[in-house]
Amino acid sequence: MQLIVHQLGELFLQAAPTVLIILLFYFILRAVFFKPLLAVMAERETRTVGAQKASEAAQAAAAEKVKQYREALKQARGQVYAEQEAARKKLLEERAAQIKEARTRTAGEVSAAKERVAAELAAARREVEATVAQLSAEIARRVLQAPTRPGAPAGEAR
């Protein structure tokens, strides 16, 4: 058993420089390679997370701007509709006033025409009444003066 312990001791003595070289190599790599690599990876992760947060903030701001834009567009449309409605009401009022004026003017013209026709009718009646007596006398005279034909019934005359 002592032989085995002795062989193990020699094995450890022969392995000691290799272990020292590996440990030295580990510390050198850790200081020169892994620390900067881990620092770069941590910075990259920080920047990625920061960029994601900035992206989310930009999306939220864009969504807010879209909301504001839609609200402004809605208000502008409402204002345009209100202006159109006001213009339409104004045109309807103007048209109603023009129609009322035309009706008034037409009613005046109709009443003037009725008065003119009534005056012409009255003048025609006066003229007819004035000539009725004269015409009836003329008709009676002609009827009475007409020669009677033989064989014609009495009262029939030309």
C-alpha cells in the first residue's frame, strides 16, 4: 500500500506543474478574455433592454399621437359638418324668403289681374247693357218689318 501512496505522490508531483499552468492559464484568460467578453455581453443586454424600453415608449407615444390625430380629425369633421349645416340652413332661409317674396309678388299680380279682369267685365257689361236696348229695338223692328211669305206659318220670318 505504501507503494501505491508513493506512486500517487509522484503522480501528484508530476501533475503539479500542469495544474499550475492550467490555473495560471485560467486566471489569464479570465482577466484578458472572459471579463471583457462578459462586460460586452452585459452592455449588449443593457442596450437591448434599453432599446426595447425606448421602442415601447416610442410605440406608446405614437399611439398617443394617433389618438390625438384621430380626435383632432373628429373635431375638424364635426366643425365642417356644423359649418355645412349652418350654410345649408342659411340657404334654406334665403330660399324660403325668395319663395315668400315671389308668392307675395305673384299674389299682387294675380289680384291686380283679377281687378283688371273685373273692371273689363264691368265695362263689357255696361257696354252690353248700353247696347241691349238698342239691339232689342233693332231686332224687334226687323222682326216686325220682315215680309211674310205665302204658305209660311205666322211668326216665322226671315
